Amino acid sequence: MEIRIKDLTRTYYSEGKQIKALDHVDLTIPANKIFTLLGPSGCGKTTLLRCIVGLETPDDGDIYIGDDLVFSKDKGLFIPPENRGLGMVFQTYAIWPHMNVFDNVAYPLQTNRTPKDKIRQQVVKALKFVQLDGFENRPATKLSGGQQQRVALARALVAEPKVILFDEPLSNLDAKLREETRKELRSFLTELKITAIYVTHDRIEALALSDLIAVMRAGKIIEIGDPKKIYFNSDDKFVADFIGRANLIKGKIEKQEGEHAIIASEIGSILALNSQGISVGQSAMLCVRPEFIRLAPEQGKQGQNIFSGQMESLIFIGEAYEGEIRIGDTLLTTTIEPTANIVEGDKISISFDPDHCFLLSA
């Protein structure tokens, strides 16, 4: 089920100040995809989700779910949440402790006065899908965090909604359980072939779960793309920096060579992808991820994109070292294999693969 949002605005007033939570948002969410709204706290992603569900009333704009107009300021139309055909999984799960698993999942059907036989059939089906069959009589208070998350998912699915929405549903889980549940959720949603809208501020969650990511900032959609496009070749420096650790180096385009350009930077001349077609003579920002900065052999010092510097800090995190390398006045963050024989203060050479450096407008 496709969702279309046209010119949506939502303004709050706090301590005499006007805050634009949504600033004329236009967005199309394709059917049967996992679509993630990603951004820092206060960027408007949860407000947008709540407007789609009907828990918030926008100040202006239109919202379509499929061909159905569910909100229009101009037409004075507001379809209440219970009539929009949506499922929702909240950050807190909203599991009722006085109910067992069956009653928690059955609740949306019971409130709609669905026949008892149909309720049992749908609940059993939903619990089996989330791998909780046999848990029907288990008290909600006896469930682990991951199991509660799956009960919340089953409850959102039990009425067979057109769209399911998630508001940071994994944020209350510990790191290991969050990783395991993320894999399960991706598997569930892929199998369902349902439109899913997922809100998070966690970039790893967004990259792991999504078919498409919309990055938000200050009530606006800054960029939309699949995870690899957003991570490896973003069009915006805020997005490039937010979606993952990034070294951003200022410079100016000196020469174009096919898809690549030579940029004069504060650490020297660098060959990088110029997918945005920034013209020769213009200022630009070079983006290179820490994982694509490699230690270079000493004999390669004069090669392409090879620079000498000093290892300023080095932290062992198990699967790798996280290091900072100083080249002149520039400090670059890098990831180094854990077997590397280096210590803080060492003089080293590093290299960038030109295909893993990309240019952004300054």
C-alpha cells in the first residue's frame, strides 16, 4: 500500500517560540517496502509517523493511504486512527501486564467485536508467524524484552493491516538482543511483503533493516535513497556525516578525469569520485569513511592517494583498532585491523581508494 504525503506542516509552540516539526514535507512511500525515517532527536520523524497514523493533526497538507485520502486540511477531512487500516508498534511496546499473551495480541480484534472463532484463528496465526506459538497463556510479565517486542509485532499484525508503523521499537533492548531482534524483524517484514514505516535515530538499524531511507533534519526530508547509496555516495554532507563516521576534507576541484576529479586539499592532492559533477575551480568537500583508510607500505609513499602522518591515538575495541592520524593540521579517523603492529606516536603512511572517496558540494 503506497503512502503519499503532500505539503505536510506541523508547528509547535514552546516557551513563546515557534518550532516547525514538519516543514512542507512531500514524500511518497512505496508499497511493500521497508521505509525508514532516520534523523537526530527533534528532526520531526516521530511527528511525521504520528501524523500518518492519525495520533497528531497536521496544520496543513494531505495524507493518502493507497487511494484513500485520510487527512486534508483544505477539505476539512480527518479519518480517525482506528479507521486507517494501520498497525503500530510503539517504543514502549504497550504490553498490558495484567493480560496474558493471547489477550494482548487479541485486544485490537476484541475492541472491534470480531467473532471469537475469528479472533482465535487470527491470534494463533500471528503468534506462529512471530515464533511465539505455544505462548498464548504465558503472563506478559514473564516475557523477556525480545519476546515482548514480538508480542507487540503480533498485535500490530493480527488485524492484517495495510501498513505497519514502528516508532523506535528496539531502543529499550540491550545491544546483543537488539541485534538479534533486528535480524528477526527484517526477516518477518520481508516475508510479509507489507509496507512498513520505521522510525529510528540509529544508523546501523536503518542500514540493516531498510529498503529505502529518508534522512530528516529540522522538519525536512534531506535525502532519500537505498542504504548503499546513502552510505557510500550521499548527495549531502549532513547526511554523509550522520549516516556513519566520516572524514570530511575541504578542497577545490583542480581537474576532471572521467568519473573522478583531482581535488587540492589541506593534506595534498586527492583523486576522488565526482558523481555530483562539481565543476573545475569550485570548492568541494571530500568524504572518506574510516574503514576505507588503509595503512600503506613505506615503499608506496609516492603513489596515488598516499599520505604520511602520525598515529595520534589508538583504541583497541576487539575486532579492530579505532585510530586517529594527524596529517599537518588535519586529524583523520580510521579503522585498523587488530593484528597491526603499531603504537601511538608511530610515523605511518595511509592510502585512500579513489572509488571510496566521494565529493560533496562545499
